[in-house]
Amino acid sequence: GVGRRHAPLFQKTVGVFMFPRTRNQRAMDTSVGHTNAALLISLFASAYVCTQATSAHADDAAAPVYETIVKADTNVFVSRKDEGASAAVVTSNRTARAGESVEQLVSELPGVAVTRYGGVGALATLSVRGSTPNQVQVYVDDIPLNLATGGGVDLGFIPVFSLQRLELFKGSSPLAFGSSGIGGVMSVNTQTPENNSVHGSLGTGSWGDQRLAASGSYVGSRVRAFVGFAATKWEGNFKYRNQGLPFDPSDDVVTTRSNNDLDQQDGTLRLVFPVGARRRLSLVSSLTQREQGVAGGQANRQSQQTRLGLGRQTAQVVYDADGDLGTDSGIKANLYVLHMSQRLHDPLGEVSSAPTDTNDQHWAVGNTWRLHRAFGSRYRVRGVVDMRHERFTPLDAFQQTPSGTPGTRTFGAVGFEPSVWFARSRIEVTPSVRLEASRDVLTTRNMFTTVPSATDPRVSFLPVWRASFTQHPNDNIGLRMNVGRYVRAPSTMERYGNTGFILPNPTLVAERGTNVDVGAR
């Protein structure tokens, strides 16, 4: 590329190649090799075209001078929410592969382990640098998917067809997210309409694997829209050798896996309404529904009627504005509703210890405000206010009565993060402080009771702090260090227990973890 100070030498022949930089664009694109190759091709093409134009109009004193400006997007593979954090980024620009899933994408990132408990549609959980799934916060379009009941987030329940950008923060939690994670944060953003387009895919595979996905975008003067749908079917009817009794090969038979099917549908809708030149109002809704068989754990005792149904619906209103707080400022407000359901239908007790039919419901309503404001070229302030209320209701569908006392959690967080930029040494220092508070309605249960009773609420206040340092010796090298202290409140399952195998411990306190990270880019 050609810097600004060299531009006048090339204006009349090959054009100008400039790379304007801001403080948020100091990190170098990890795909610099591809970018340089593209720039070289553009350079030669521009030189040839301009040379031909100069020859054709050599005698024309009034011949126009054409200027070509090529700008590289240096932020494609760099975290947009926190430059000081150790982060990995996956975008929709990567090479597509057939049958790809979110858990496969994430499993290829360094420092990450994904545990899959079966084939298509099976539970898949995320561990970052040895953490537990409970210690990693997962967000989709800024909606937290980690429930108060705990257990981590099933990555297989995040559709890949509408994914536009995935950011994984390892060992640190940027202030933009209200909840901190000891292991880190994974943030998924779905497609935003940028042009008029239609996409579709159709595929098939072994054991009755069928996949369909379609999406479309529309960009108008008053509204921009994206709509997408995906469907997956899988029979899972592979053959295997059933050994029967141990050490007796006479009863070994080859049989077909039964009740192992999957049927899942995913849908996403996003409407963006421009409000003037600097404000946007977005309506986003998503739906994921899954019905699958539960084959059973023993190869010689397959289930025939046990079914598991999972569902997740989200709806949100997002207000995004630039300049409402002054020059170089921004506000983003997100109001959302999340509903998740899980139903286990086991009428014969093939998987459970007794005939079971449960229909558990989980509701969450939240509101998050993110603010930032710059004061000159040296100072910037960010803030976050996060509020969320969750309610979990376990239901016995046989008797149409709650199988336990509903649990609730009310969560709130407020955070403040100033940044100071030292131009002479090219160092940015960013301290951060956050206070997380939660209120749980606890229940008690012992080995002789099946219905828990409510006790006094449990309230906790958890401080979180972090400091990050970034330094850029030149435009091609970036150094970073961050140190933080993060927390995780006990889940309601850990405090409540359940009617089966987990007994409660209301005295549990929050986990705490310290992360120190040093790196270079």
C-alpha cells in the first residue's frame, strides 16, 4: 500500500491507495496476505488503465485525472468490542463447507474445546482454556442464553445459516456484556441486511440427513429486511453390532439404531428502520424448534417411544444512535424477551426410572443499555446498565401441576470504563469496574420430599474489575495485556437441587477467577 505522504507521487498515474486509521482500527487484519495480494492486483490494474488513458489523451490538455481509492477493512478479523482482549473472530466470509455447524466452527479456534455427546442434534458444550461450560457466557444478538438454571449453552441449538459474525473472548469479559464469564464470552451476531440478495442451499447425507436453508435481504430507503429459514432432518438409523450377553458371540446380531431421529426448524427475521441519518430502530425475532428421539443408553435396550422436545423463541427491539450524547458518542438500547421450553415424554419409563412426562418452561425479560462518548482525541468513556428477570417453572404434564416451586432470579449490573490514549508512546490504558447483583428465590428439598418449599431470597453483590493495556510500536504490530477478576453466581439447580439426583446447597457462594493475558498481533 501507499501511505498518505507518498500519495502525490502517484495521483496522476496510478491513483491513491490510502488506509485511514482510527483508534479502533489499529489492529492488523489477520488476512493481510490476501489483502496485499488484492491490493497488488488493483495497483497493476489501475496503473495499466491510467497509463492507457494518459496515452490516449496525451495531446488533450483538459484530460481528466482519475483517482482510485482502495480501502482495506482492517477490522474483519479483529474484535470490535474490545481490542485489548484475547479474541478469535469468525465471519460469514470464510469458505463454506457442507453440513457445517456452530460447534464445528468454534472447535477449530485455538484454546477452545467442544464436547459433543452424540451425533446430529446432540448436546454440544463449550470450554475455553479449561473452563466449565457454566463459566462461559454465550450471547446471540446481545441476548444472553445462559439460564439461571445452569448447565451451559447447547451450541447445537444456535443456527449457522444466519450467522454473520462470531467473536470469542478468551479469559476476559468486555464491558459491553452485562454478565461476566470466568472462562470468557462468545458473541454471535446474525445477518444484517446490506444489499438485495437471495441465497439458498439444499443438501443430503448419510442416514437420512436432509438440510434446507434459504434467506433473503432487502434494502430500501425506509426499511431494510432480512429473513431466513432452515430445516434439518436426520433419521440416525445406522447399523451396529449388538453384542448381547458379554463373552457370548452366539447372540451377536447386527441391528439398526431406532428412535434416533431429529427434526429441527430455525427462522430469523430482522427489520431495520432508519430514523434520520444517525439513528436506527431494529426489530429482531428468532425461532428454533427441535423434536428428537431419545434412543437410550444401552445398545441392547433401545427405547421406542421416548421423545425430547426443545424450543427457543426470542424477540427484541434495538435502538442504536450516533451522536445523541455529543460528538463521537453512541447509545445502544436492547429490550428483549426470551422463552425456552423442554419436554421429555417417556410414557414407558424406557429412559427415566419411571413413566415421565415433563414440560419445563423458562422465561427471561431483559433490558441492556450501552453508552460511549469521546472527549477529544485522548479520552473515551463507556458504560453499561443491564437488567434481567428470569422465571423457571417445572411442570408435570401427567398431573398438569408444577413438579416443584418455580424459581426466579433477578439480575442487574452496572459498569464504567474510561480509556486514556497516550499519543507519544502509542499506549491506551483502559480500567474497568462493574457491579453485578442477583436475587434468587431459593427452595429446600430433602430426600423424603418431592415438592420443595420456598425460603428467604438469597441476595448477592459481586464486584468485577479489569484493566487492559494496548500498545502499537508501528502500524503492523500491536501488543496487549489485560488482567481481570470475574465471578459466577451459583445456578438455581446448584442451589435448588432437583427431584432426582441433585440435592440443594443454599449456602453456596459465587465462584471467582483471575485472568492475566499477554499477547501480540
